[in-house]
Amino acid sequence: MELASATWTEIAALETDLAVLPVGSTEQHGPHAPLGTDTIAAEAVAKAGVDRFSGEVVQAPTVPVGIAEEHRYFSGTMWVSPDTFRAYVRESVASLAAHGFDRVVLVNGHGGNVPALGEVAATISRHDEAYAVPFTWFDAIDTDVPMGHGGPLETALIRHLDPELIRDEQLEAAREEGADGWGEWVSATNLAHDSAEFSKNGVVGDPTAGDAELGEVLLERSGEALSTLLEAVSVRKRTRD
Amino acid sequence: MELASATWTEIAALETDLAVLPVGSTEQHGPHAPLGTDTIAAEAVAKAGVDRFSGEVVQAPTVPVGIAEEHRYFSGTMWVSPDTFRAYVRESVASLAAHGFDRVVLVNGHGGNVPALGEVAATISRHDEAYAVPFTWFDAIDTDVPMGHGGPLETALIRHLDPELIRDEQLEAAREEGADGWGEWVSATNLAHDSAEFSKNGVVGDPTAGDAELGEVLLERSGEALSTLLEAVSVRKRTRD
Amino acid sequence: MELASATWTEIAALETDLAVLPVGSTEQHGPHAPLGTDTIAAEAVAKAGVDRFSGEVVQAPTVPVGIAEEHRYFSGTMWVSPDTFRAYVRESVASLAAHGFDRVVLVNGHGGNVPALGEVAATISRHDEAYAVPFTWFDAIDTDVPMGHGGPLETALIRHLDPELIRDEQLEAAREEGADGWGEWVSATNLAHDSAEFSKNGVVGDPTAGDAELGEVLLERSGEALSTLLEAVSVRKRTRD
Amino acid sequence: MELASATWTEIAALETDLAVLPVGSTEQHGPHAPLGTDTIAAEAVAKAGVDRFSGEVVQAPTVPVGIAEEHRYFSGTMWVSPDTFRAYVRESVASLAAHGFDRVVLVNGHGGNVPALGEVAATISRHDEAYAVPFTWFDAIDTDVPMGHGGPLETALIRHLDPELIRDEQLEAAREEGADGWGEWVSATNLAHDSAEFSKNGVVGDPTAGDAELGEVLLERSGEALSTLLEAVSVRKRTRD
Amino acid sequence: MELASATWTEIAALETDLAVLPVGSTEQHGPHAPLGTDTIAAEAVAKAGVDRFSGEVVQAPTVPVGIAEEHRYFSGTMWVSPDTFRAYVRESVASLAAHGFDRVVLVNGHGGNVPALGEVAATISRHDEAYAVPFTWFDAIDTDVPMGHGGPLETALIRHLDPELIRDEQLEAAREEGADGWGEWVSATNLAHDSAEFSKNGVVGDPTAGDAELGEVLLERSGEALSTLLEAVSVRKRTRD
Amino acid sequence: MELASATWTEIAALETDLAVLPVGSTEQHGPHAPLGTDTIAAEAVAKAGVDRFSGEVVQAPTVPVGIAEEHRYFSGTMWVSPDTFRAYVRESVASLAAHGFDRVVLVNGHGGNVPALGEVAATISRHDEAYAVPFTWFDAIDTDVPMGHGGPLETALIRHLDPELIRDEQLEAAREEGADGWGEWVSATNLAHDSAEFSKNGVVGDPTAGDAELGEVLLERSGEALSTLLEAVSVRKRTRD
């Protein structure tokens, strides 16, 4: 059940302890994909997982701004510090738990959020009145297509969800000026802290390889993966139990 | 221009220093109105103001969870601490300013956010690289109808924006079990820190008095007020100048 | 009983859970009134209320520096950040509560402290071992005379309390170069974050309208209002009960 | 010049960069001396030093609550955490420095404040726009009488300043039930974190040995010492210069 | 040059801007390997890299306690919060940079430190006066042997460095009661926040497979990798340049 | 038992609640003594005390970087802020206490750490699940030789522990350019916040007066003193009991 559309009386009548908190980012995704790509993806995948799951799940509103300072040199990118991001997520989860929704999956759409979500989920589970785990959709699908950034996977998913958000006329340029891989590596260490250090237009990977059919498959698979995870979370012994 | 739907290249091409950051809340609004009422309202008013304004304005994505612990005893209400809220808003504004959008109106839909937004706007304007002011839509309209909570104004606005979100069959009960006024006052001091201390169902005011026609007027007026404010903000000497 | 003048053994012998914590500010009040105006007022009103109240109340020492950065451009104004102010008040109250004085009225003399006191009183009442409410003297009196800043009300009260603190020879100039109202308003939003943006000498309102007789009435009324509030606080169910 | 009694215009007319910030504590001083002993002492010594100094010095209002959790088991004792105390002092000094009073002596009346004042004075001097040093009156006088707590020195000083604040009828009991020394020492380490661990009534030392004549000498000597310090501070190269 | 053994005059005479800060952890490594395994490894690898590098490098003392709460159920494990760990590393690096050693490699021996080191290195490089990158030795070597925890790689390295630290008589039990893999995975999400949730004795992998010969190779390879990284860091454009 | 060399199973088998946490500093000690002097001393004294004590004591790894910004103008000196230092020590102690080692002596080698260790030991003992006291070796020995900085005592101790770490050829210069005393005192207040304000080469006192024989005596005496303290700590009522 989508929390924002429900009344408090409807939420109070639910008999579940499961919730999902979608977590996105507002950041550059090349000249062809919208700044809201990660937020749109996280929200859609969360809904797909909740819809597929047999039981009741509360879907909280999506966190729109995450950890994206690495894209600061591309206009429109928004970010907060990791500390603030973790606090915002942690306290949001605590407020859900106050109503009994204390098994929470953080459904994530942005690679830059991954380390902070891992940290905050552990902190919540060890020290607060809730159990939380992070789920990043593009890590949970079985595919040979590389992730990149504004690359084939994200372009495909957005095309399936809302085709007008992809600027077709920019795809070729996006590919040509994009980078082949993320970062600048020496001895397994990435020397680059900002995406502008290795990509001219912020793109990594080939977005022309991501059509709407692929996007449909991605949503299907990530929704399935999330549904499976919800099943496991619903019955698992909590860390502190 | 809606930031989340735009690409970074489109945002980079803008020639404006104006932005709006809508700020909502996910909290109980009685048995008849959705938990997302404040977020929906803030976002719609922001759009109405931006549309009416003659120049270009960047509309950032809406902050969905605010300061609402006062409604903690009504299910589904989400909140973060005032400290975390201020940090999230302050850093979001700083990231907009990093791209030159350094005159920012915080378009607010929730009374509980008002003191913290006043504080953070002053802090931003005095100490950061931006000028910010808060705008709360229901304070900026000229009307005799009292605000309440989940009362006539909010019910009217949501009805105009998305009629299905109001549960008509609950309106009568909402009115009957609601409170007449906010708080429990002695010597100009409110003794109640939580809404559950004075309202059985979380409602304050008479929601049956809020129809869609009133909602249309409210949107019109608050959009006009915001547009007027944007005009003033666009030319004003910044606090630190 | 004034805490600072008592011994610990005298305090230990009290049978009350009531305390007042006066909260002032050290900030410009025009060329005619002292920088300590708000502190003097808060302390005097607290005493007036405690004296009028039938039961025993502990009066803690007055917090002398508050939230006054808005007056930073007028010499001698002191301030701390809102975060530090809230922490100082919150922990002071916690130490009172450690001895059983866990129903605390924060008696405030400065408008700029109001939002922070509201926030910290709620935090204390919800999360600490005490119940606290803020009381701002000039909001609790019934009068047609406008508050202003260094205006008729404050000038009158100080004249009554300590006439030599008002510089009579500066009153005319104070009035002439003062502002008529607080702030610079567009669409119910104050564009000015600092008082120097709208007042040449820091004054708002007409201080010549504030004589000692009015001051006596103000002290009487605010003392009565505080006494009434103490009565209510002494018997009220605490927020967390 | 006492800041709280002056107007901003009078402060603006001063030509000095010197200020004193008295720092006290509200804490038990045995059954015979008031909880405000340290605050009263710090304020009086500050005034004595300023009066003796040949140049102009701004005297800020006294910080009334300090670091005194060690006395938590004696009723009426108030305290804030060291972090909050340091922040309150640091930001108060910064606001003085904003007006040009950037050579500040922290005139201290409480032993428990000493380590935190040393830390914050160094932090201010190295990282802020001011130079600050702490001065603790009882460390700066040449006397054979031991300090204790609520002992001969403090009792003497308060007797000189305001004789009625000392309960003569309690002096004998204060002495008898007091401790001879502060703490419980093994290998130069104090095993006791709270005064209640080694003193029945909170007293250390013999308060009957402190009469008003001694108090007059103490005020004279500490005022002289502070005046000498102000002279040195007024001409010294600042740490960061 | 090892910083702790050098005098300040010797350090002042160096002409380099390169430093390494080894970062370890004190945490369980099974019944056969010491709690200091990660610290010993980080320090040894740092030395190996510095020795192989052609230029001068300052080697700071090793941070002994890191992020290891995941092992809290195994005795002797020490940890600090991620916030404190990041602050300790960030400020340590800032103090090195104050002397001109502002290109710093964080040489890490513990998987649990990796996300926090990535975050703090980015923060340092973007906002402080230094450029920093993390290097985790077991991620930088080319081997088919799986890492585990207290598994073949760590056991081998410690055996090479200090054979007596490995309890040979415990190796068989360590293997038998250890886990095959790290965590409890569903949909690419690890449901376990603590190692005790999936390993009886804290071991992951087969420690019997790690002999001293392998350890020598590991040290050689990780030293080479670090030396190569130092070469790259010494000439790279800093993030903020 | 040295924690870092033990396995978790060995630590789990201990029957003691005693631990020592050595705390050092990496900071200039003149042209003749190593930057690691305080760390080496703290660790050695801790071991000497533990060895002399009749019961079992866990010796945690040594904190290598402390509060030493006062030496910032001498190359190689490392430091963290007092806040970070206290957090690192406090959380390290909490992790020891989680395993039952909740009587902890902080064995300190650096004067600059003393105030912060006093504060954090009190905070731990009052608010956490442990009892802690600080022990500073050079305050606990009975000697007429003055401490200084890099002076006779420290030079002697290091000479005894590891003679090669003292640069004999620098001793004469160290003495000649060193200061006679610490600081620049007026009215019992030190006007100097940095050691470079009063010592040319960072030395205070005469290091030529510190030979290895004296060092042996110092280690003997401080080890005895620590052993005596451990005995007292092992049986003492904890502050919160």
C-alpha cells in the first residue's frame, strides 16, 4: 500500500510489519536521460516488488536526493552529505517502526548510495527498533549488459517506464562522448573522486543498447528479486532478536 | 523547469539563478485525507507559482518527509528530527547554488516545518553561498476560512488536485470527531506537544467545508502569491551582499 | 525560591516539581535601551510570576545569551547558534529534572528565541525526563500597544524596573530613525534576515510611548499570566505519561 | 563597561579590543554557601579586574551554568555537558569578536570548568577570529589558605561580597561533615568522579576559616592579577598573527 | 621513512608530499589467528610498498581500531563507530597535510573499513587540503585463493610475518567450524549484519590452505601494487586542482 | 595479556574485568628524540604495570595519535581534535566493556591528552557501561627531575627502552635551543597556545640529564604505580554502582 495516498486509518488497519523505503538520487545521467533517473527507477522497482509480493507491504515515499557529489561538475546534480543522508534514512525508518513497520527494505536506485545504505542498515538493525537491509536493483538482476552510468540498463528502464524522458536525438552523442568504464584504476584503487575526471558528458557505457523491451525485462527481474527478498525478510530472525 | 525531468545539459543552458524547493510532510490528515497531503500541496503550489512567473525557475524535487513528530500517535506518520530536516534542506540548497541557482524559495506545505525553515533560510542566507526564504502557501492566501489540520483548506486543495484522494464517506466522521482548534492554550502557551492530546482523529476544523471550487481558488491565489514572491526574490539584494 | 541564592540543603527540602528557567538575550535595543533588555525582562517576569503563584517554584539563573544573529550589525549584540542554544537549555532543564524539578516553564524575553524554545520544549517533553513549555511574556499580555523592538512595551517595562537604564535623551532619535514594522514582507514572506536591512538604528516602534506606568501594568499582567500557567502546568498530565 | 547595561551606540563608540567573559557555575557549595557562589565570584572578580585596569574593557554577561555534573548528587546543582559548555563559550566569544572585541579573557569561578576553558581558548585562538585565555581567580592569588570546595576561600569571598548569602548557623556542621581533601587518590589518579564519593555534604576544607576580611583581600588580589593579565593580553601578539 | 622513529627535524628535511597511513582493526580472526591480524597486515604491506617505491614516503603510525562491530559477538573485538573512524582518519591526514604531506594513501587491512575509507578519502580530496585514496591489500593482489575471514590469505600473510602468531593446533578446528562464505544472501542482499549469524567461530574460508610461502608471495604482490599506486599518486592531478 | 597477539578464544577464556588502554601521541620531541616518544612510553609503561600486577589484565593496542595541535609548527606532528580523540577513546573502551572488560585504566604518555582523558573517563564512568580512570606515567612517579618536553625524563625513558632512538649528536643543540619552562605565564595564565611561541626547537628542559639508568628507574616506578592503581581499580565500587 502506497503510504502517501492512504489515510492513517487505512494504514492503522494493516496487519504487516513490512515496509519499503525507495531511495533515489537527483543527478546527471548524460545528455539523454533525466536527472531524476535513479529516483524514478527506485520507485518503480519498489512498486514492482510490492505488487508481486503475496502479502501486505507499506511503500513509503521516495527519498529524492542522495549521495551524488561525485557528479557535482554536471549541472542540476543535487546532493547531501553522507552523514545527512544516513540520518534522513535512519530517522525515516525509525518513524515507520514506531507504527510497527519494523522490517524495512531500502530499495535503492543509485550506486553512490550503496556504502552509506549498508552502513545505516547495520546501524538500524543493531541499535534501533527495526531491522533493515538495502536492495540495489541493478545488483540484483542477472544480466550480461554492463551497468555503466546513464548506460544501457538505466536508459532501457526509463524508456520502458516513461519513454518521453529519454532524448533520442542525444543518444548517439551520449555514447560517443561517454566513457567506457567507471573511474581511473591503478592497483585496484580508483584515483578519480569525481565523474568529470573520466567522462566528458557524464555517461559511462552505451545507452543506445538500452531499448524499452530490455527495460521491461529489467523491471520484471528486479521486481521478482525484491519480492523474493521481502519473503525472506518477513520471516527472518531480526539481528537483535 | 522541473529538474528531475530535465537533463543536465538542459539545466546547464538555463540563464536564471532562481529555484524553488518544495517541502512537504508525510503525516496523518484525518480519516478522509491522504498522508501525503502536505507534499502534494507543496509540489502543486510550487508548480503553480513557477508556471505563473514570467522568467525561468528551476523546480527541485519535493522533500517528502519533514517535522511531524507531533502526529506520532497516528499511524503512518513519518518524521525526521528538526536537525536532520534542516541539514537535508540546507545541503540540498547548497547543491543547487553550486550550479548558480542561488536564490531559492522553500515552498512549504506543512505548519510544523515553519520554524525550522525560518531558521535554515536565515542560516543559508548568512553563511552559505545562497539566499533563501521560506514560503508557506496557506499563510500567503487571503481567506476567511480557517486552516485547521486536514480541515477545509487542505481538503479543498486536494479535492481540486486529485479528487479521488479524499474519502467522501469519511468526511462526516472526520468533522464530528475532529477538534475545533489546534492545541490546549493557557496564557498564550500551548500545553500540548502532540496532536493526539487534543484531537481524537487528528482533524482540526471542518473538512466538509472544503470543496473543489475552493481548492481551485486556493491554488490560484497561492500560485499568484508565489509568483509575486519570485519576482521580488529575483531582484533583491542578497543578505550578504 | 531563587536557586542561585539558596543552598543545596534548602533546595533539597522543597516539595515541588515546578521550576522556571528565564531565558534572555544580549542584543541591541536601539540607542536608548540597554543590550540586556531581554534578559532583565525575562528575569523580572519570572520573579513576578513565581511571587504570585501560591505554591513553591524553583527559579533557575537566567540564560543571558540567546539567538540574536539577526542583530549582528549592531555593536555589542551577542549570540550563539540555535543548536547551541537548544542544547544549553535542554541540558539545563535535564539537570533540574535530575533533582525532581521536572515541570519547567521557559520564561522568555526575546522574540528570536521563540521558534527554538518551541522546538526544544517539545523535544524535552517527548524524549527527556521532564515536561517543558515556553512562555514569552509579551505574547501573553492583553494590550493594543504593538511590540516592536526596543519599542513602547520593552521601554516601558525597563523604565519600571530600572529607570536609569533608559537614555531619555535618545528617545526622540530612537523613534525618528526607527522602523514602523519588523521586516520586509512580500506574499507573507519576510525577505529580510537581519534587522539592519529595515531599521537604521535597530528600533521598531515608538519608544516614547512607553512610560513607567505602562511598564508596571505589563509586569503585573505578565506575572499574572505566568502564575496562571504555573497552576496549569503543576497539574497537567505530562506529554509522555 | 558592562555590556548588558550599555546601549549598542555606546558600545560602538568604544575604542578597545579587550573583553572579559565571566564564567560561573550553579552548583552545591555545602549547607552554608549559595549554589550561585562560582557565578557571583566570577562576576565580582571580573568587575574588580576591569575597574583596576587603566584602559577600556567590555564586560559581557556571566555564563551561569557550567560543567558541574560531579556535584549531581547534591540538589539544585545544574550543569551542561562539556561539549555544550565549550560551544556556548566559543560562540559567545565569536559574537564579541564580530564587533572588534577579539582579545578576550574568560574569567572563571569554578575548578570544573578549567580543562574545558583551556581547550576552548586554544581552539578559539587557533581557528577563530579572536585570541582568548582563561583566568581562574583562585589559581591566580598568592595565599597559603587551601581552596577546597565551599571552603575558606570561597566562603570568605562571598562573605565580603554579600554576607547574607552565607548561613552562619551552618558553618560548624559544614566543617564537621566536610572532607579534608578533594578526591580519592591512588598513584596520582583520582578514583572518584563525583564529589558525593568523598564528601558527605559537598564541602571540602574548613569554611569557618573564611571571614570577610580575607574575602576583601582575595578580591583585591584577584582583581590585581586580572588587571595585570589584561595589560599583557592587550599588547600580546595573537597566536595566529 | 617511519614517522614515529624519526625526529621532527628529519621529517622537516624531507622533500616529498607522499605519505601512507596504515589502517587496521583489532577483531576476531578465528581461534587460530590473532586479533591484531588486520593491523599487522596493514602495517607490513605499507612498509613493503614504501620500501619498494623509488622515492621518499612518510609512513604514519597505524590506526589500530576500526569498524568491526560486525564481529561484536566474538570476545576481544574492538571497534569505533564509522563516524568516529572517519573523523580520526580525516584529521590524521589533515595534520600530515599541514606539514606538506598532502598526497596520502590509506593502506587498509580490513574489509569492514572499505566503505568508510572510500567516503572519507573523497571528502578529504574534495574539501580538505589533501588528496587521499584508499588501498586495500587483498583487493589489489592477483590470486585465485578466496579471501574469507581468518582464511587462507590472512593466515598465510601472518605466518610469513610472524609465524608464532598462528596457533597451528587450532587450524583444523578453525576450518571445520568456519563458514564457507561471508553472509546470508537473498537477491544480492546480505541479510546478516553480524558475522556470528553465519559463522560459529568467526572464520570464513579454509585457513589450512595458507602457508608461509603463500604469505611471502602475498606481501611481495601487495607491496608491488602499493608501490605502483604511490607512483601514480605522486604525479596525479589532485581532484581539486 | 596483549589483546592484539591473542585469539578471541583466548580472550574469551580470561576471568578478569580489568583492561589497560595505552594512549600516546605522535608529536615533535626535539631534534634528538623520536616523534613516537609518547606512544612508545605509554605502551611500555602499560606493559610494565600489567606485568607487575598479580592478576590478569587485557592490554589493548595503543592509540597512536592524540591531542597535539600545540606542536603543529614542528614537522611531523600529528593530531586529531579533542572531540574526535574523546570519541575514539570512549568507543574503544565501550567495545572492551562489551566483552566484560569494564574496569579500564587509560595509560597516558602525553600531557596534552590529560584534560580530555579526565573528561572522557568521567563521561564513561557516569554514562556508559564501564568505569575508567586516566593514569599519566610522569605524574605518578616520585622524582625531583622536572618533566619538560623531550626533556630529561622522556629522553631517559626512551634511552632505556630503545637507545638507538635518541640522537646523541643532537643532545647538546637540543639543550641549548630549548626553553627552560613550558609556556609564557602572567597571573597564573599561560598566554601561549603553541609550543613554537616559547621554544625554538620544541624542547623544554635539559635532555642531556636523562640517561638510561634514570630511564630504568622511571619505568620501574611508573610500572609499580600502575600496578598499585590496577589493584585499587579491581576492587573499587564503580561510580554508578
